[in-house]
Amino acid sequence: MGYAEEVEAPATRVTYQVRSSVPGWFFRLEELPTGFWRAKGRDVHGNTVNLIGSDPDRTLSIAEGAAREISEVVA
């Protein structure tokens, strides 16, 4: 009698802290196990941006654009 085993996907991912071009915002860029990238940003007021994409530079650029828009609305 054969048994099926549950196999977990590797949880390894790489995280980079990124110096943001948007004043007051701090970003992390994470490589996900699926091969995609997540850009997570937070400002000093607690506003957040979270974006997933296939290209790390483009994902970060779009997230920073969203952060700029939030900063303009809040200001």
C-alpha cells in the first residue's frame, strides 16, 4: 500500500531593503518562491504599498509611483 506525502514548497526567499527615491518611505523587495517579486513600502505615517510583479526593478518603480501618489494626497 502506497502513501502520498505532502511536500511543502521551499520557503526560501531573498529580501532586500531598498533606499527609496520617495521621501519618508522605506521599501523591502522580496523574491518569492514562485519567482515573482514583492515590493512592500511603508511611510512614517503608517501608509503602506504592496505590489507583486515579475520584474524586480519595474515592481519597485510602480510601488514607488503609488507611494508618491499617496504622499501627494496626504500632504
